[in-house]
Amino acid sequence: MFKISKKIILSGAIGNALEMYDYVIWGLFSVYLSKEFLPPQSKLSDIFFLFLLSYIFRPLGSVLAGMLADQIGRKAVLTLSILLMGICTALVGILPSYAYIGVASVWLLLLIRLFQVVSVGGEYISSIALLIESCPPNKKGYFGSWAAFGVNAGMFISSVIGASILYLIDIHILPAWGWRIAFILAFLTMLFGFWIRSSIPESQEFVLNNARTEKKTLHSIFLSMLKTLKNKTAESFVVFSLVLFGVSTTVLIFVYAPIYLITVNTFSNTQTFFINALSLALVTMFVPLFGWISDLVGRIKVIMMGNVIILLLITSYFQCLTSGTFFQVLAFHCLIGIPCASIFAVIPVFITDLFPHKVRCSTVNFVYSIASCLGGGVTPLIALRLGENGNYSPSYILIVLGFISLVSLFFFIKVQEKVDRLALVE
């Protein structure tokens, strides 16, 4: 009954690659965005505060996209999402600077970011739902991991493009405004992704579950989502804590760390982008492997392994970023990428499969969006403040969040064991 095509896998990967390309490009070129679109006296932290303002609206877009995905299907939502993301990112490449239009550039940048954040709200979870609902039950980890493959491929591509553009600017082949090319390229990627997604079939599980039932209203889906959140408190908390840890790990290691190397250490833009790109290539290759392993040994074991290893390495990692040589930082950045690959591959599949099909996208999107809003919006601001004070390491953020996620997993396991015992008694 289940037959997943290469085109469905590609659709899941390409959309998430574009999503993460868009996100990372904003972070990696934050110095340029700050200088170009904010007032001259602005600090780097001001652009991250603007990102935080836009992230506040992400839960709204996530809930709406999730409910639509549960109502009309995963495919339609994913196709619209990739269209809006590509257009919004490309618009930044042609947006006039503060020097030309004054404060209007700040408001336009915020408006574009708001549209992008709202449109991206349901992208990731809906794509994972499409993948795991179109494959055999015993292969959900492997096939679902291709969404995470797309995310990390997008981060890798953005790092390679970013490094190449900065290098060409440094040797004066590209003009000073050449960084805009990185944003304009998203339009071309969007066209390819839109073509792929518009030609794939709907999730087989969605079609089967909705073939003989009356079409649900958004209001009924919303009420069902609230009821599910109330009845599945343990599941909701474990989703929140794991997503917060996973997003914060992504932000700190692959978005903030390159900035940290430039501002705290003596690395050039080209060196930091090269280090990031090589580590992300390694992460991307390991993601499907960990997805496959999770089908064999269980997803919780793989998540815990990755979590614990990151906690053991993170303090030494930031010490290395502060004073390490190029090759020391390169080796450590690649090393810590391996446990990152395990949580990136398995957490999304684990949390998406926790909830029933009829409210899967709406429920998971709601919790995911709140956690990712905090992880993607608040974490870099806290990291910048900690990084400015030599006595406090940004690694403390992941230590706290990693411990909370481990506790939530243990709590979830105990609750599940109690539920299983009650089911056997009945």
C-alpha cells in the first residue's frame, strides 16, 4: 500500500533546504543587513531584535498552516509555503538601503520578514508529515529524516554561497553590494521547488483517512487541537523542550558561532564560512544514517545519545572558538556536528509521530512554533550578551536547555510506561 517516490523525498528536502537557506542567510549576513538597512548608530544586536519581533508572529502562521494542512492536505500548504518564502527572501536582495529611503528601509525589512516567518510556519512539520505518511511504518525514521537532510543541506548551501560571495567581494571581483546576490538566488530555488511540489501526490495516509469522512472546518480542527494539547500534556511538553533544544543548537553552532569567531577570535569571514560549510556537509551526510538507525534501535535512544554528547562537548567547544587555531576550530566544529546530526534527524520525526493524524500538523506546528520562536529569536540575543562578557559562555544556554529536554524525555517515558500498564490491565 505504501510506496514513496523519489519525487516525494525530493519535495520534502527541497522545501526545507530553501527554508533553512533563507533563515541562515539572514543570520550569516546579519552584519551587512544591519549596516545596510538600519540607522548608522545601530548595533549588531539591533538586527537580531528585529528578527525576534518577526518571530513573535510565527505561531500565528504555524497554527493557520497546520490547520490548513489537516483540512485540505499537506501538498497545498507546502506548495504555497515555498512560493512565499522564495519571493520574500529575493525581495531583500533588491530592497533600497537606509541611505536611500531612510527609516522606510527598516519597516520594509520587518514587513518582508513578517511575511516570510508567517509563510514558513507550517513548512517543516507538514513536510515531515507528508514523508512519514507515505512510507511503511518501520521506515518512518529514515524517510522522515530527509526533511532534516533538506534543512542541513540548505544550511550547507547558504554557507558555501556566503563564503564564495564574501571571497569574491574581498578580492574585488564582486562589488560591495554583492552580498545581495545570496538573497536573489532564493527566487531561482523557489521556482524549482514550486515545480517539484506542485507535481507530487498527496500523502497516502491523508487521502485514506479523509476519503469517507466529511470535510472538517478550521474551527473544528482548532477545537480538536486544543483538546489534544490538554489530553496529551506529557507529549506537548516533550515536543516543546526538544524543539527548543534543537533550534537553539542550530542557532548557536551554525549561525551564531561564525559570528562569534569573527567578533571574539581573529578569524576572517571567509575562514568562518569555510569551517561552517565543511561541518554542515558532514552533518548532512550523517542525517539519513541516524534516521535509519532510529528505525532499528528506537528514536528516544538516538535523541538521548546526541543530547548527552552535545552537553559533554559544548563548554570545550566554545573555549576552542574563543582561543583556538583555525585547524583546532575546524576539527571541533566537525566533531560536534556528528551528535547534532543525530538530534536533527530524529527529533522532528519523533515529535510529528506523537499525535493523531487528524490534528497532527496543527498540534505539532503550534508547539513547535512557540519553541522555535524562543530558540530562534531569544537564543541569539542571549548569546550575544553572554559573548560580550568573557566570564559567561554562550554554552550555558545549551547546558540548561539540554538538561530540561533530557528530564522531559524521562518524564515522557514514565508516563508512557504507566499508560501501557493500564492498557494491559484493561
